[in-house]
Amino acid sequence: MNATFRPTVQSFNRKKIVVVGMETHVCVLQTCLDLIKAGFQVHLVADAVASRVNENRNIAIDILNRQLNSQTSKYSSFRESLIYKGLQKCRPGKIEIFSVRP
């Protein structure tokens, strides 16, 4: 993790990090592994990552899932699951903010 990124992330005073991004097999993979090594709980949003070659993306997700499953409270899921998990903590009347509109 580079010298600028780590202090920025630590300044948020959060241990759980949601990760999305491009080039899953390079950028996302390395970021997740660095965050895990730094003691963060990583939540990889599997349908919000991409690579130019789908096979590269799938292999990276598999590598990360094996790593994440070996850690406590770290996992991968999908956008919809993440949104609904967040909704569980919303106050009544605030749920429409997260509604998906066509």
C-alpha cells in the first residue's frame, strides 16, 4: 500500500473496507491483499470489479475469495447484497435513498 493511501484510509477510523474497481487481477487484487495485511476487514463486491479479460477477473476473485474466507469477517458478495445489508441499518423513511430506479 503506498505511503499516501494508507494514512488516508486509516484517517477514516474504519476497519471494514468495501473494494470495487478495474483490472481485478492487478489493482484490485493487490489493494485487497495490502488492506488485509494492514489489518482491515475487506468486503470485495464481486460484480463491481472488472478486467479486460473475464478469465483474469474470475481467477483474481477466486484468489481473493480463498484469502478472504481464511480471515474473520471478510467476504465477497454482490452489489445488491451489499445494498440490502446496508438497508438493515437504515432508519424508516430513509430506505428510498437506496432504491434502484430504471
